[in-house]
Amino acid sequence: MSRRSAGFTLLEMILALAVFALLSLMANRLLLQGLELEQFSSRHAHRLAQIQHAFALLERDTFAMLPRPVRGSGTFSGAPLLATEDRSGGDSLIFTHAGWPNPGDRLPRSVLQRVGYRLAEGYLVREYFDYPDVPEGAQPHRQRLLGKVSGLQVRYWHQGRWSRQWQGSEGLPQAVEVALTLAEGGTIVRRFLLPGAR
């Protein structure tokens, strides 16, 4: 009797290759989705870190705000707290704060700093001078804190109510509310209690 050799038929081979190809496509798709999700998470985490950094600087500056008027004739000069509406349609906030580090008093400047926050070309910008009294014609240093910002609104808590306007002659409010409208469509609101507020 002759023995027949056992093996895979052509149909079985084609089916096996089709199954392996299908599994490979599924695994590839899962890998691509995982990579896209990782990139999205990375972008989201980076954006969140930028937002937290911007608000941390704003909180640090407002927490050390002083009721000190500023001598000079520029935009940054005047009352302790200047609250204006910017050309871009957003609000701006200008004030003096203490606690600007000067280790060992080695730098020829004060620990006081005149600082401002406003919108410029889609960025939340922090502007500051080297000296608390602003010399005529002096230009501020500019620091872009956060991009893709479409709105900045500021409110002031004084005598038990919130107000959109602030008169410099009133000194300082008890608290400041800052609302940032982001290009993604959300608005982030933070409230800062000022020094000496009860």
C-alpha cells in the first residue's frame, strides 16, 4: 500500500494568510490609535502646564500687590491699580507688587516692580519694568505667558460686590477675578484675594 503525504491544501493556506493579514491590520490600527492618543495626551498636558504657569505668575504678583502710586507719565504710571480696556477688546491690569527677588541687594534696583497683564496678538502677555517708578519713554520687558487666548476679563470685589470698573483713587480692591477665554472654546476663571483683604 502506498502512503499519502499529509499537508495543507491551497485553500487552507489562503485562509491562514487571510486571517494573519486581518490580525496584522487590526494590530497596526490599534498601534496607530495608541500613538495618536499619546500625542493628544502630551499636547493636552503641555497646554495645561502652560495655563497653570500663567496663573501661578498672576497669583504670585497679585498676592504681593501694594497700594503704591507710581510717578511717571507713561501708560504704566499713575494709580496703585490701573484697570483699562485694551485696544484688542480685552481688559488689562497694571499694578505694583513687592517681593521681586534681589539676592543680597546686589542689583541696582528695588524689590518693587511695576507689572501689567494684557492680551496682545492672541497671547496673554506679562509686561514689567526694572524700576517701580516708570521713566518717561521707558519700554517694558514683555513675556508671553500663554498663547491661543481670545479674551481677558477682570472684575474687582469691593464693599461686598463685584464690579467691572475700578477707579484708581479707591486704592486696592479686596479681590480680583480674572477670566481667560481660550481659543479652544473654554473659559477659565480664577479669583485672587489681595493682601490686607478681610
